[in-house]
Amino acid sequence: MAKKYKDDDEFNSSGHSPSLPVLVTTAIVSGVVLVILLIVLATNKTNSGKNNFRNNQLLNQMNATPGTGDYAYDSGNKDIETLYNEHKLRAEDLDIWDMYSESDYQKPEDDMVSSPEATATSEVSPSPSHEPGSLLDGYEIIDELTPNSINFKDLKFVDNKMSYYINGRRVSNLGVMISADNGEINFGTLKSSGVDFVMIKVGSRGYDSGIINEDVNFEKNIKGAYDAGLPIGLYFCSRAVTVREAIEEADFIASKAYDYNITYPVAYVFEGGLFDRSRTDSLSDTELTNIADTFLDEVRMNGYFPVIYGSGKFLLNDIDEKELLSKYDVFLFDDNKETEFPYQFKMWQYSAGNATKGMEKPGDYVMSLVNYSGR
């Protein structure tokens, strides 16, 4: 009876030789390993031969180069490492730059990402001329009117007093708006603080009654300015609804200014409804243009210099600007330091803040680009 063994280890330890299948398997594995080793050795030999061939070609080219110039080489059998250490080897001469073909490193167009600069250039469309909601949004500039040519970089502010300079020389005068709303005024202090002229309110027409009313401090203010030697301009808050009323307003101004030397302009100031309704609410743009034109023409006939006053919105939307702005100087009201108003203006009213010296209650400053007293 044959003896049984627990496992192969017990069988082998008993002195028996490996079976035939085991020997066959071992021989096959050994053969495969030998073939792999032969292939590796053959490949290394081929690559070594190629590298030696390339290095020899490179050295032959270097040795053939004349011995002058930035990339000249000494003759002799120097290897790549020696040339590199001597700083005589150019990067473009190394094999690494030829390791990959163009197709290996060029991305498909779908995968390419444009630089921020390229994206901005290709995607940004021209911006609109004027921002939505701005004064000029949807407005068509009238070529026949003289454009605003102010360089805002030449505006200087000192204690909120605005001045305009050309070639380093101040070419503007500083004024202030004055009415009964400003309370008591010391015109001497006002003048010493840097104010060059004043614009004094003569009066207004009632928003509902239509009655002309003199400003309660007019006589006191015009006398105080005159005694202080300040050049004087005037303004009237009109609510005329007919050309006849416009003439009446202009003549009223002349009667009040008769005893004084008025060297600065007389301004037409349109005031619509300050409350729920006004007698001017039903006026069309054409009617308002005719009224303003009549007022200003009458001022001129009375011997004074007329200017049309208003905000940019009023001057561009409520009247025929082509008709009036071509005939009269513009007195602009705008609290912004860089106005959007597109046409030439000669006077600019803006807020003086809370520091108008010599005035009980602060008034608005006026920058005049024309010295009207010197005309």
C-alpha cells in the first residue's frame, strides 16, 4: 500500500524529486525571462549608438565652426557635458527640444483658453455714448451749438471755491447767489473772503396768483453790495405765462435797478410749480421758449446783459435750446463737479456747502468764466 503525505513539503522532505509538470513549468518561465533580458540589452545598445552618433554629429559641427563669435568652439573631442560646463552649448542644440513632435504638444482649438487681454479685445463691444439715466441718455447733440470745451482737470477747489485755470492762470471769477433766504449779509466780509461779484434776487411772480413780488431784502442787499464795491448781477424767478407778462417782469427789474450800476448779467430763472400746481403747468415748450426769449430780449433793450439760467435738464428738455442757447449766454446750475451739459456756458452755479463767510445762511457759489464787469 502506498504511503500518504500531508502536503508537498512533507513529500519533498522525504527525498522524492519534483514531478515532471513542475520541471516543465520552470523551464518555460526561465525561457521567457531570458528573452526579455536579450530584448532590453539590444534596445540599450541601439539607443547608445544613436546618442553617440548625435553627439558626434554635434561635436563635428562645433569643431567646424570658426573660432570667433559668441557661439564659436575650440577644436577637440569635447563631450556635451564639458561644453555645457564651459557655457559654450546652446539650448537649441540639445536633443530635448526634438523629443516631441508638434502634434504631441499642440492642443486642439477647443481646449485652448484665450488670455484675458485677448478675451477683452475680442468680446468687448463699444459702450453707449451715455449711461442710462444720465442727462444725455437718448439726447441728440445739436452740431450748430458751441460745445462745452471745459477741461475739468483745470478746475481747482479751495474751501469749496471753484476756479478755472488756463496755462496756470486763473481766468474765472467767484460769485455768490443772494436773496432773503440767506438772512443778514456782511458784504465786506464776503468780499474779503474771495468773492468777486454777487447775483442778487430782485423778486418773483406768484405761482398761483401771478402777482409780482419784490424780494424782501432786495433793497438792503443791493445797497450793501454796492457800498462794498462788489460788482452786481441780478436774477428774477419768472412764472410768466404770456409774452406780455414776460415784458412786465423785465421792466420791473429795470425799475428796481435804475439807481445802481449793474455790470454783471440779468438772469431769467424759470420756476415751475413748487407745490401741487402752478400757473405755468400748462405751458408747452414752444410757449415757454417764446416767453423766455421775450424776457431776455426786453432785458437787453433796457440796457442790461441777459443770460438764460437753468439746470441741464431744463435747458435741454423744456425749451428750444437751439433757439435760445444760440442767442444768449448760459447760466448753468449743476452741483456736480464735472457737468454733463454738452454746450458752452459762461456761468456755473453750485452749492457752497455750509461755509459761506459773511452770510447768516449759506448761499450757492457761482463761477463765471467771463469778467462781465470788464466787457
